[in-house]
Amino acid sequence: MPLSRRGINFCIRRGNISAGNDILRITFLLCSMKVKLSPTDWIRLGILASVFIVGITASYYILKPPPKLPIYNPSELDRRLVSEELQRVGINHKVLPFKLVNQFGDTITEANVEGKIYIADFFFTVCPDICKDMAVQKRRIQEELMEEDFTILSHSVTPVMDSVPVMKAYGELQGAVEGKWHLLTGDKKHIYDLARKSYFAIFDGGGKGDEADFIHTENFILVDPDKRIRGFYDGTSAEDVDRLIEDYFILKKEYPY
């Protein structure tokens, strides 16, 4: 039975129009019937349409889940990054305990990053190519996150050459802030095991961290306060580092303390 103007007015007054489809159907019906409504009737229809649109928009933002970073485990990564002994590990991978020395001669362990979000990378002080670009981006990160409880751990892949005095001079040259950006040296095998078995920073070529072994990578690895890997980034790319900084703030929301 066609809906009369009186019936439409009744629905509007009683608030029986409860969905956007109802509004659209009635609007279409009004147009097809060439029903002439009073200005008040059109205002009521406009209000109903506005309330519906605002409600749907608000519901979208309220119900939309917040973005969340993935948790990376060895079994989910490119197998070339993971030593054979870890390739089947699908849950609960965490960065191994470590003990190294920074540019000030201070011992740095996992306790120094307890409860912190941090990034790890691998470099050497006389690197002629990618390390220079990486240093530029690490300065950016340090500056952007200076007021945050955030740390950079830069591991030397030539620790015999990169002694504490060498690292201190390099840190001064790069503007590394004490407590924010640690330049780490120490036992070579220990550092290489961290790169291969904790951070999966490089393709695993089966090296043993001995004198003949050498690794070189542009990767920055984002680690959460639970020592889990949450992101990989090209440390020579300003665009990728922009993403890293954005991801830091996404990750921070998981740890509001």
C-alpha cells in the first residue's frame, strides 16, 4: 500500500525510521510520488539523515581496532635469515641475554633495556658506504624520540678494531647522546650470534663468528619491552625510518606504563 504524506509525517513524528535504508527509501518514494512536504518535514528528514550519518561514522571509529604491529618469530621469516636450529620456532622468540661494552666503557646488558622499546643495528666505524647513511637515520631517530624512553643499540661487527676509545670518538662525531644511543663492542662471536640468532639481521651464511667471519647489513630491528621483534626496516631509507618512528608510537600504546 503506498505511503501517504500523512503516513510519512506519522513515521517522522514517532521516530519509526531507524536506519539509513529507511531514509533512502522514503526519500526516493517522496520524489517518485512528488509529495510536497512542508519545510518542517524536510528539516526532520535532514535531522534524521544527519543523526544516522554521524552515528555510523562514530561507530566506525569506536569499533575499529587500533593498529597493532606483528610479532616476528623465526618460523615466519625468510629461512635464509634464520639458522637451521631455529627455523621451526613459531612462538615466544625473544632476544637472547647479552653483555657488551659501550663507548663510555660501561657494561650494557639486557637489563639496560628492560621495559624499553629499542632498535638494534650492526655497523663498523670505518664503513665507507651504507653505515654513513645508517648513521644519518639513527641521528634522526635519536632526535625524534629524544623525549621518549627509547634506546638505540648499535653493535660493531669489527669489535677488535672498534675499541672503546674508537667508539667514543665515533659517537662524538655522530652526536650520540649518552644513555640514548649505545655504541657496543665486545666479543665478536657473541655479537654475531646476536645478529644471527636474536635479531635475524642478516642472511645466515653459516659463519661461526671467528676471525674470517664478517657480516654487513642495513637492517634496523624494532624490539618491544618483552624482547620480541616487532619490525624490520632499511636503515638507509628515510621513508622506511619514517615508518619505524610511526611504528614506535603504535607500539608504545601497547605499553602505556
